[in-house]
Amino acid sequence: MNLAHIASAHPRMIDGGIRLDRVPAAAWLALQTVALWPTWTWMARRVVDGSDDPLGLLAIAALVALVASLRGELRAAPRLGWLLLASLGTLAATALHGVLPPLLSGLVAVLAWACGLLAFLPRRVSALPVAGLAVLALPLLSSLQFYAGYPLRVLTAEASRWLLMPGFDVAREGSTLWVDGQLVIVDAPCSGVQMVWLGYFTACVVALWARRSDRSFAARLPVVGLLVLIGNVVRNSVLVALEGAGQAPAPWVHDALGLLVLAAVCAGIARAMGRAMPVNASASPAGLSMPWLERWLANRFVHRIAHKALFGVAMAVCAVASVAQAWQAPASPPAHAFHEWPSTWDGAPLRPLALSEVEHRFAQRFPGAIARMTDGQGVFVLRHVASPTRMLHPAADCYRALGYRVAQVRLENDAQQRLWRCFSAVRKHGETLRVCERIVDADGRAFTDTSAWYWAAAAGQSPGPWQAVTVARSMGDL
């Protein structure tokens, strides 16, 4: 006899004892939140260690504000379709934790949590903006920059080239522009990844405030993308024109122009999402509904307490499984193929150094080989990979994760005319380092941008294996 038959035949066995019907919706949401705690701890670490921008906290704050504003309207009887999706999604996120990359398993987890939230929210709340905010809560900006940064910069550079052609002699090579014979680099901040995030965040928040239906919200999403693209192209074109004219703007001009364009883009997105619906129209359901699934579940489990009981059991299983996974011994590190490292650098002998504790932990899951060496003046970190991988992080991300502040990012040629991407890494109350990095393929072609390297390698335009070289020297040694 299944739980539904027990609940329908003897409702007091559950209703009279545990009184599941009187457990508030907030308690069920809290139970699901606890079941997904591995995802929350991973997200918190990414925010604390500085390896990703903390913009996701804005999305979390928006969801918390939404629940707080509707706390008096949370449903005592959850919508069964969303509750089923929340249960299955939470089970899947728990099973996939440690199997998929953290960002992918985290995506499953936050979408499951959004489904649980939608099960108890009023029917008029649209589902797509809630799911959108849940996705935006993830620490995904560094991954977006890695995968989408270079294509976005190429698109922005090409659009800027067309805008500047009437007044300048402009040519594009990859994500760089030659403006009247002067090289202007469309760098990582010019990709517009942060503007994309803030644009879609604005769209989700305004859609919830305006009570846009899911269909209306989805119909306006292309407008959001178009406004973001236009804003990024305009900002980049103005800055490139100034640099091409030999009037490189000061850093504060970059920041001020970026904030001005961002404000204009977000204002346009808010206007596109529209004002609040009339009161008489807002009573109609705005969110996605699954009447066929609701009917099937209602017929299958005739007593509604059974749905809550099954949901509670699933959450408890996930919580226990997460604890068991945390107590398991870590897997042994993968065996890497032997790689012979260079013994000299520009004529100076290299001496091997032991990996730091952080580097050793990273090397255990790195799909390649890592070495740490010194020429007596600087520290070299060499990484060798045989296939394109997200694990070949930009050096700036690594230093931010170690607590450094990254500044003065620019391209530099060394004495041998090799091009490097360099930056200053400043630690509070500590030394300042000058860090330079480049990636070299089997043909000797060099990359100073990890996103550009990834797409060239993935497209077969750059043969492997590849060696990434990061050199850190104290500013006093320069």
C-alpha cells in the first residue's frame, strides 16, 4: 500500500499526528534549502575567495525580498507540478554533486530551489523571472568571461569598426583594432559580460514588479539582449575613437562612461518591461501552469498531505546524502603524464620549487601538469595541457582568489619582443607583484587571453599541447 492510499484511508495517521497540513510554507522552503547546502557552501566560497564577482548576492537579495513581500500569501497547498519538479531537481542536484562541474550541478540546484519556491508562491507570480534570478545568483561571471568573453569582444570590435569607418582608417584583427595605424585592444572589460548580467537582472526584477506574464517576459528578452549589445558597442566605440585619436582617456573617464551607458541600458530595459498591469488584469494567472500534471498528480495522490510528506522525505534523503558525501575520503589525484620542463629561461638556469599548498590542491584536479620554478629573481608557474580546458584559469583570477587586488592590466613586450599580459597584484599590508602571463601552442603561436586561446584551440586553429607561463616578480626587482 503506497503513501497516498494510507493518507486517503487514514488521514489522521498523518494529519492528526504530525500535522503536516499546518507546517508553514517557509518551513518546507527551509528544508529544501538545507538539502541543497553543498551548493550554497560552494557559492559562498566563490564569493569569499574573490574568484568571481559578488553580483550574485543582488539576485539572492531580490529573491529574499520577493518572498518577504509575499510571506502572507504563501500557499498552504503547494502547486503539485512545481513541487514534483523541485523534488526531482533536488535529488538530481544531490546525485550530480561531485560528478558534474560545480557550476553545472549548481545550476540544477538553483533551478530546483526556484521550482520549490514557485510551488508555494501565489499563482500570479511569473515563473521565468524567478528562475532567471536563481540562475543569476550563481557565481558565473568568471565562467562567462572565459567562454563568452572573446566572442563578445570580437562582436563588439567588429561593430565598433563599422561605426568608426566614416571618420577613421580602421581594421580589425581578432579582438583588436588598428585605428589610424594605432593598435587599440578590446580587452576583457569591453566584452560587456557584467552589463549582460545587470541587464538581465534588471529585466527579471522589473518583470516581477510589473507582474509581467511569462509569455510577455519571454517576448521582451530579445530586446534586453539588443539594448545590452548596443550599449556595449557605443561605449567601446567612444573609447576606441578617443584612443585612436591619440587622446587616451583617464581611468576615471572609462569608469564614468561605463556607468553612464550602463544606467541608460538598464533604464531602457526597465521601460521595455513596462509599468505594472492594471489591477483588474493582474488577477489573471501570470505564471506558467501545468494543468495536465496537476490533474495527474491530484488523481494519483488523493490526499494533499501525501505530496508534502513525499517532498519532505526527498529533502531528508538529499540532506543525509550530502552529509555522507562530505564525510567520504577525497578521491586520489589523477595520474598525469610526465612532462619535461625547461631547464633555463632566457639563458638563466631554472631551479624547481615545491608547489604551495593551494597549488598542490589545484594540481590534484588539473587535467595536465604544473611546475613551479625560479630563476633567482622571479617565480615561474608553468602549466601544460593537451586539450582545451576551463581549468587553465587566467592568472588574474588566481591572484584574486589568493586575496590580491589586480590593477594596471595591459599588454607588454619583453626584451625578446614576446607579448605578455601583465598586471600588478597588490596584497593589503604586503608586497606588490608584477605578474605576466602568456600561452604558447605547439607551433609557437602565443596568446595573452585565455578566452581567445580556448576558442582557437577548440576550433582547431591552434595545435596542442599548450604551455602557459606565468611569471611573478616583486616590484622591487623590476
